[in-house]
Amino acid sequence: MLSKIYSSATYGIDAYLVEVETNVEQQIPGFTIVGLPDNAVKESKERVITAIKNSGYKFPIKRITINLAPADIKKEGSAFDLPIAVGILSANEIITGNQLDETIFLGELSLDGKLRHVKGALPITVEARNKGIKRVVLPVDSSREASIVDGVDVYGIDNLRDVVDFLNGDKDILPVRSEKDENFSNLNRYHLDFTDVKGQENVKRALEVAAAGAHNILMIGPPGSGKTMLAKRLPSILPPMTFEEALETTKIHSIAGILPKDLALVTERPFRSPHHTVSDAALVGGGSFPRPGEVSFAHYGVLFLDELPEFKKNVLEVLRQPLEDSRVTVSRSKLSLEFPANFMLAAAMNPCPCGFFTDPNKECTCTPPSIQRYMAKISGPLLDRIDIHIEVPAVKFKELSAKEHSENSEAIRERVMQAREIQLNRYGGNPHIFNNSDMGSKEVKKYCKLDSSGEELLKMAMTKLGLSARAYDRILKVSRTIADLENSLEIKPNHISEAIQYRSLDRELWKH
């Protein structure tokens, strides 16, 4: 007896259909799975046999062959347990329902027949809709994220016996519903707020400029000056996520299995802060069967690298592609996958190994050569991709003890959103440029024209402050963002002078 049902698996952040063909015949008993299964799929034989028996059904003592098609793509994970079990029960005529060809089955089976959470439910449901499949049957714990997709009935079921009763029409189970409006009701309601930060008004301003133009930012200051505290509040001033952004971000979290079970959609911009011991594969993605890394988990959000010079040099170098292209390509001998990685980079570092090089109150114990070696850990090409460098001084007692509250994140976000709207209108015809940070040299020449006084100011800054050549375009881009924040069509000298302040590491102070 032959049965055919559908399951699915992920490839990158998208999914593809897998046809589970089950053949049961009267021969010497055996159980074989073909179609490039990995170890987790091969082990499903024991789980399936035991789950079927413990669910009250007789397991056929026959020759069972399972084929997972297409056979040229490696299948991995435990989500094929349920479709294999349903295929065997269907071939053995225990399941007699006639809608199996309109249903995708997913789920890991425990030994008592209970269905466990699986990864990738959201992209798989999106693929089901694209292929015109009407139903998805999967574990209750995975149903919430899948139900966000319109046009597909998602059935969250607790155990194998309920699946059989549902397919045979002996049990009514209602599809899971999830309202988009309900999921977006808590949009961008962050627990952290800029009003909590005492002092550091110049750094808050730099973060506002960074958020308005999607500029990468590096904060330099002594320990305890508030760099991490400020970085954690950066997502709270970024524009709210659109539904398309939320859906793509959720797909990444879903295939990695890091999406909370009670969350249908990621509606807050991600904030990822990997430790400086992170490997390059963990940061940008990798593995024998490639998985997304921290840069992809930060998609449409913020990637924060604290103690930047402490990261291994090869780890920092692999950041160059995602910072440039907003995506990561992970290549292996048999496959190549792309993961989206459109994030804002926020980094923090001490000015020297001891941390007190620029602190007026504490003496630095580092020698000039040790400071140079410390700063040299960050390569020029990486610094090229960071538009704003801002010094974060130690907070004075007077500011710490101040009773009045500073401006909250909501007010700052309003200004950021207005500046982003100006940029969207400016670059509306270009599919590759959405923010000022995306501008190339051609766009810089077109949209960052200076009058004679502005050119003279920039020339003087380059000469007197010893700014490097790489700082020129960065200053113009940041000046354009500052002008947008003030709703100014022209870049004025005061916009340029502010942007010049945000190139700390290009000054002679840090070069000798």
C-alpha cells in the first residue's frame, strides 16, 4: 500500500515542500528512510514506532520504505516525525481521510505520541500559501507563529491520536486565529527609555543622528560612562517596524528556533549583543548545514558590539560584507545560502587598554605604543563603515544627582521618523537606497552639495584637525542627516561643524 502526503523544510530563510512517500508491503519486516536524511531524521524511526504503539494503534510488521522527495536536498531536524507517522497510518488504512493532499504536516513526536515544538513554522506556512495548500497541521506550541499567515488554516494539535481523529472526521478542531492588529498593539513599547539616562546629552544627540540616517556608530569612553546603557536604548528611538519587516525578522527567528512560543510576530526591533568571544560562524552564520548568525538575528534592528577591540580580528573582518551588502552569503561545497542582515551597528570601546586615556579625573597608565596597538585592532576597512565616532565622557556627580528627567524616547523617535520620511521621498526612485547611510559617492555629490562657506569650513577641518580622507564622505552623509532632522533642504555650516565632531578617531589625538 502506498501513501503520499506533504511536509516541508527550510532552506535559508525560505521553505520548500517535501513529499513523504510511504510504501508498506508484505515482505521481510524492515523500516528504511531514504531521500538524504540526516541523523535526526534517521532516528525518527524509533520515535515513530513507539509513538504509534503508545497512541493505541498497531504498528504494521511489514516492509516500510519512506522516501523524502526531492531526494537531492539534505533533510534535517525532527519535524518529519509526524508526516512519517501519518504516512504509515494512512498506508495501513488507519487514516481514511481524503484531504491529505491539501495538508502539510509538521511535528516532532515524543514516545507517548505528544507533539513537540518545531522550528520554521512561519516560513513553512508562507510556502504552503504560495503553493495553494489549504491546511497546516502542527504542534500547539508552533501554531501561534504560523497563524499569522492569511489564507491558510493552521491547526495546532496536541498529540498523534488527536491528529488521527481529526483527519478521520471523528474530532472537530478549530483552526488557530491570530489578529495582526492584536500582535501590533504592543508595537515598539520598549521597557528601556532615554529618559532614564542622566547627562550625556551630546551622546544622545549623536544616537539620534545615527538613528535618523541609519548610520553605524562607535562610542569611545572610560568604563562606567554609560555606553552600554545608551546602546540598549537605541532601538526605542528607531521607527516602528512595518508588517513586512516584522514578518521577515520573525522568519529568521523561527528557523533558528529562538522565537518564544507565546509570540506570533517579532514587533520590536531586535537588539543583539554577542560576547566578544563569539566565533565568526556564530556572528555571521555558518555550520555544516548553514544557520543564520547574530547579524541576521539583528535584522532590521541593532547589533551591539561591546569592547570592540577585544573581538578577534577575523571575527570583525567578516562583518564587512553584511555592513556593505545588508546580507550574508554562506558558501559550502554543496550549497550556498543567503541570509538577510540589514542592521545598524552600534559599538563601544575604551580609549586605551586601561580605559582612562581621555578621562580628566583618572590617570592613564598605558604607554603610547600600547595605545596604538589597542587601536590598531580595529581595521581601517571596518572603521570605513562606521559613520559616527563619539566620545562618551564619565558622568559628573552633578548630572547623576539631577532631579529633572531628560527627553524621552518617544519625542526623539518622532524627529527620527520625520527625517526618515524625508529620506524615503528623496530616494523614492532608487530600490537600493532608503537612508542617508546607503548613499554612494554618486549620491553624495548629488544630494550633499555645499556652499562656499561650507566648503571652506570642511577644508579647514580636514587640515587643522588632521582628518583622514575617509572622513570626507562620512562627514557629508552625516551633515545631510542633521539637515534632514532640521527639515533643511541645504546643508549649512552648523550642520557640517556638528558632523565634524562625530569623527573622533580620525583626529591626530588617536594617531600618535
